[in-house]
Amino acid sequence: MDDGEHGDLVEAIYGMALEPELWPGLLDRLAAVMGGASGVIMQENLDSGIGGGVLRGLPDEAAGLYFNYYGARNVLRRVGNPHELMRRFTPVVTIDQETLPKNDLMRTEFYADFLRPMGIHSLLTFGLWGEGVSVTTLDVYRPANRPSFTEAEQGFANTLHPHLIRAFRLSRQLADALMVKEGLAAAVDRAPYGFFVLGPDRRLRHVNATGQQMLAQAGGLRLIAGRLATGSTAETARLEALIGAACGPAGARVGGSMAIRRPDGRSPLSLTVAPARTDRMALFNAGPTAVVCVSDPEAALDVSELQLREVFGLTGAQAKVAIALFEGRTAREAAEALGLSFFTVRAHLARIFEKTGVNRQAELVALMTRMMGPTPG
């Protein structure tokens, strides 16, 4: 693959960030580029093997077989203590023989009864996301009549990996903002993150309500002559370089990430820049466009009972318990505050975990934080 083809692929990766429903098409393209015959984007619980995903080039029954039985027997992904592993989780690119020698893999039930019947002999995995004891990965598979993935091919995959992570993170942020399908303009305007759309002249073309709040706050981001800047000359130069790379010529546009320090001691803002194809952002601008997404880890949050009932299907009583836990109360403190017995709260908590797919209070709070986002002001 030459530089132009590589640049086109990187741009396609960022294009998927703004239209998550096109990820399956990107999976097809990545599989072809990596010499694979099939692949999957999946989220999987490392403790239970339960999860879900989008499969390409595999039999229809593959997902059910995997998540109902073989996921728990996946010797490439099962670990003795997933909670300990996830505390130090870093997404990486791996190939199967890096985890388990091929001959050992081929002697397992997982290979003999699942991988081989599905036409899978070699696996390359892009780690994308980790939360609680769940991971999200993009896997590319090769059949037995093709060579196994090599370290050189793993090295090439590493050049795509940071772009896939950024694009996936932006996809999640847009999806979390909506929970239902809507147009891109609505997604940007309702997002619980700061979204800034910049034109080919690097000047601001559109900003959502959360972004306007960020610009109005002291420290962090600011707008100077229509361009995004920070309180630091060095950070502003780095931000301008990231935006310039995202608005560059076709085939050479890339994204990037950085932190923006704030002078009052608050946690830094987390910022991601991504190129956006003109046709997808046409209602905002014409020409090479960049999207800047900014999240504030200390943004005030407002979780309503109605939101919890709509998003997670909680009952009124369960939603009240979830809010109490979100506010930092223990189960016993929640019981006292709500006038319930401790055992009733524990029973509600078990159902909350079941409906939200998490196993601990910390995971529940993290999930609610991500789903609900900053309070519009």
C-alpha cells in the first residue's frame, strides 16, 4: 500500500466516526487491506464471555455460538483475573500466536469446534476500548489456506491503530448523545461534549451548546480571531498543528489528541481532532473540514429519574436507587435516604446491574456519567 492509499484509508476511518452505521463497510475494507477473509467488531465481557458485535464474512450462526458458549472458552481472551487486567488496560494490536503458540491453539476446543468450522485460522486484533471488565475490539480473520499474520503486518496495523481508537471514541460520543438515529446536525447540537466544526481556513463554522459553555469559562479553550486557542502558547501551537493535519490535502488528512491544561487546577480538558469528509458536513461548511471534540471530566452532571427509566428500562424505585448511588451514597445510605430496607435496596441494585449490564457500583456510575453527559446550561 502506497502513501496515498494509506492516507485514503485513514480518512475513511475518521469518516466512520461521524456515521457509525458505516463501520461494517470499514470492517470489510480493513479485512481486505490486511489480507483477511472476515472480521468482527465486538464488545465482550472478559469475565463471562457475553457480548455482541457486527460480523462480516462469517456464517449467520457465528455470533450466537460464540456469545452463548465459545466466548467463555476463547483461550486468546480469557484471563484469570479480568478486573486486575482491566485496571491496567491499554488497547494494543495483537496477533494470535503472540498470545498462544499456533500449535497449542489448534489443540483447543475453541479452535477445533469454533474457529476451524468458521473458516478462521489466524487472528489480528485491534483493541479499541475498555470499561469495567468489558473490551471492544476489531478483529480480522484469515482462513487456513492463507499465511498467518506476521509481525510486519502487525506493524502496519499499528500505523492505523491510533486513528481507529480516535474514530471509535468519537462514534461512541455521538451515539451516547443521541441513543436514537438522528441527523448529523442534531447529533452535534445535542452532544454532551463540546463539538467544534472548523472550515478549510481553520476558523470556527459551528459550535454546539456545550462547546459554547466551554468557550465562556475562564481558562481552557478560547476563540481568537475565529480560531480555537488555549491559555498556553505551546498548547495552542500543538492544537493548530492537529487542526492543520486534519484539514490538509486529500489522502494526507489525519487526526490527533491532546490534553488542555487549565490554570485553576481543574482536571485538563480531553481534546480529539478528526478530519471530516465534506459531503457529510456540507450543512456546516464547504471544503476540507475538521471536527474537534472536547470533554470535561469535571462537568456538572444531572441525572433524572425519567432519563434512567427511558435509557435503561429501570422502574421508578430502581431509578431512585441508581441516582442515590450516583450521588455517592453506599447501599446502606441509599436505603436510609429513601426509607427502604437495606435488603430491598440490594434487590433493586441486582436488577439495576442486570438491566445496565454492569457488575459494580463504580461501573454503574461510570456508565451513567457517560450516558447522561454534562448539564446544558
